[in-house]
Amino acid sequence: MKSRSGGAFVALSDWILAHDGSVFGAGYDEKEKFYKVVHKKATTHEQRDEFRCSKYVQSDLCDVFPRIKEALEQGRKVLFSGTGCQVGALYSYLPKEYDNLYTIDIVCHGVPSPKMWKDFLKMREKELHGKAEVVQFRDKKILDGHRIMRQFR
């Protein structure tokens, strides 16, 4: 129930973490909360769980490519989850192929820019007179036959 696409990411990332590996995926920026999606590193299940839900917004890759390269050079298993173009960019960045690199291409349906997302979320908060406490792009809960997109408090 906590996964959005069948749970394959959780199974694969569990295996990586069980082998002292690192998982890189999309989460939310600590300072900007739901307004900014960034790629992060996880070495625990708790950290990885933030990557589980769909985020239909372009993510900031920050400094993850150098961090991935460093982990690979240290011999650690690495799992990177991102859109096809992000995975392609990672392979272009790396100087060689690594047997300890695993990637998951997320199907990209076209993502809005971070500015568009931020503007939309602020507009919804203004309309509903509150701050977003939870953001779920594909929530499995049903309310009166409609999927819940956001919960405001």
C-alpha cells in the first residue's frame, strides 16, 4: 500500500541496502519541504522510504553523480532511480561501466518545471487557506470515489 508502482523499487533497494550499498532517488528538499524535489542518497531503509512515492516534478540532481562515482570507486553497490534521461546522463557522466551499478528508469510522462510546481502548490495552499502537510501524487486512498491528491491542515 505504500508503494505506487507495485513495490519493485523497494525489493531492489532492500537488496542493495542489505549488501551495504547506497540508494539514490528523488525526495524533498529539507529546507523547502514539498516545494522542491531533489535527488538524495540513502544508506538506511528509513532514508530510502522517502523515495518511494511518485513525484511528478523535475528533480534537482544536485551533486549525486560525483557521490555515485565515489561510492562505485569504493566498491559499494549503488542503485540509482530516475527518469530515462537522468539514467542516461549518469551513464554519460561515468568514465566507464561498473558491475556494481544498478539503475531503474522511471517512465517519464513529461514533468513540469520546479517553478511551475512551486507556483501550483502555493496557489492551492492559498485557495485552501493552509500549508501542505502531505503530498501524494498517486494516493491509494479513495474519498467519495475521487482520489486524494493533497491533504491540507
